Amino acid sequence: MNFDNPTLWPAGTAVRMVKLAAVDDPQHQTCSWDKWKPGQQNEGAPPVDYELRGFLIEPLEIGKPIIVARTHRNGVQVMGTFVSTPVREFKNGAAITMNSIYFISRDEQGSDV
């Protein structure tokens, strides 16, 4: 497995993602933490500093969303599915989507599941 190029990580790779920022021209506005309701359909994108751990359901590809079988959200074990907006580019350890900038790395702890 190529550790430096996330587009070569296969489905099933354990990952950790942290939302670093919204992009300048987001498709959806980023929620504030006081308006974000975990486990519910929200009117916007996850807040900045949102963290998740889980496993890639599909390999990462420009033009497609990041899809993760989530095992943890903000340090708490919470099973679910995370789907981002389509990826614009991968750059310096970040996945830049149509909405957000995420730090993305392989999860050395294997998501503890």
C-alpha cells in the first residue's frame, strides 16, 4: 500500500479525518457546534474540528465523495456512514472537497473496532 498517496488506499483502509476549514465557496454552509445535532439530518456541513475515524468504503478519487464507514465521531464510538461532497483535490495531507478541507490520514489504531 502506498502510504503517501491517499488515492491508492484501497477500500477498507482505516482512516482518520479532521475538518480543518470550509472552502471559500462552499456548496453548503458549515454548521456551528451549537446548531450541529449528531445523528440527525443537519442544515449544513459538519462544524470545523469535526473528527471521525473509520474505514474507507470506496477508494478515494477526485470528483467523487469520500465515503467512510464511521466507527468514531469526536472520540466517541458511534457507528454510521460519512459521505462528503465530491473531492476537488488532494494536497499536502488534505482532502479538499466542494465544501470542506479535511486532514486525512491512515488510522494507525485501526479505528479500534
